[in-house]
Amino acid sequence: MTVDVLTHDEETASAPASTPEVPAAEVSDTESASPSSEGEASPVDEEEAPKPKRGRPKGATASTAKKTRTVELILTVTGTADGEWQAELKNGSKWVAKGLEIPAAAVSRAAKELHADLSGPIDEVINQAREAQAAKVAALEAELEKAKQALAELDA
């Protein structure tokens, strides 16, 4: 951007009909002296006013904002209808851990710690697995009782 500054002599000789207004943010430090009236520029020679340089000033950092490094970790937790849970952890494209068996209670606690939206569906799956296992235990206990009776009849 170029700002033309006229001296007092040049201004009176060729007074323009309207002076373009320049926003305060665009005026350089040498031109920031307060004018005596609106529309009148400060008496600074064109030679003394330094031209603003393009680009970033030397030695200046690109940004003062703190750059955060993101790390991509993918944790996959899978469960079966029987209540068996496994975890796998991947860092970028490298596997950190694969096929780790973890207890259902640990999965439930971790989900509650992370977020309520996660814990609801996971607890439903765990409860369904619990009910399925309870039904399996009841069926096995009934079968065991029959086997005990058959054994008792053979011994008598």
C-alpha cells in the first residue's frame, strides 16, 4: 500500500476536491502524528517516510500460537456374546498390542470414565452376555442334577 503525503506548500497549490480517507491501521508509524484538521496530512517529506517492506520481518517467528502435536492412537475393544473381551492398540500404522484379553468389568469401568454415551450401549452388551451366561449355568446345573440322579440309580 502506498500513502502519498503532501507538504503544506504542495497541498495549498493543488488542493484536491476530496481526500481519500486512509484507515488508521494502514497509516505507518512515521505518519501517525496528529493532523491539525481532518483531511490535512502531517508535514512529512516523502523521502523521510520509510516504505513498508513486504513479507514477514526478519527474526520474527511464524506464529506465537502454541503448536500441539497430535498423536493418532486407535484402541479397538471387541466383545463376544459370551462376554469375552479383547483389546487392540495401534499407533499410526504400527500395532502396539493385539488380542489382549480384558475383563468385561474393566471395559464397563473404562466406558463409564470416558463418556456416558459410551457406557450405555456397552453395559447393555455386557448385561446381555451376563444373562446368556446365567441361562447357560442354569442349563448346565439342570444337566448335572440329571447326571447325579442317573449315577445314584446305577449305584443302588
